[in-house]
Amino acid sequence: MTLPVAILAGGLATRLGALTAARPKSLLDVADQPFAVHQLDLLRRHGLREVVFCLGHLGEQVEAALGDPRAWGLRVSYSHDGPRRAARPTAAPAERPA
């Protein structure tokens, strides 16, 4: 039995500014390919076969762009969350309200 790999790809990527205003960071090109393609290829080369993309902001673009995941010899599924806010650091346990 193999465990699925979760790829967290739901944030707004506000630090990337205009690059991600209309395109999710998973689809930004790195070495002429979307970053998500590099991730899938790396996972496949290391013998992992099941991937879940956890999507939020512009997640439908990721699903549409990756097309048929069988091209990588993987089972890829998508979990869509609602609209996302920019990530914030979590408070230390002592600082959290009771």
C-alpha cells in the first residue's frame, strides 16, 4: 500500500505579486514547464503513484492545465477549497485564545 501525496496549492501567493494575479503559482513556468509538472514528474520518478492537489485560489486552472494525469502514470485527484486568504503564521500555543 502506498500513501497518497498531498500537494498544497491553494494560497494566494501574494509575495509573487502580479505573477499570480490571474494564474496560480503551481502553473508558473520553471525551466519552461509549469511548477506542478515538475512536482508530478519528481514524484513519479521516486515511485509515488497517488497525488491529491489541495486547491483554492484559481484551482480550476490547475486542474484544467494538467489534463489527463495518466500521462505521468499517476492517479491525480483534486480537492477544492473555497476562496483563500493570504497565509499567516500561526500563534504559538501560549498565545492562542482559550
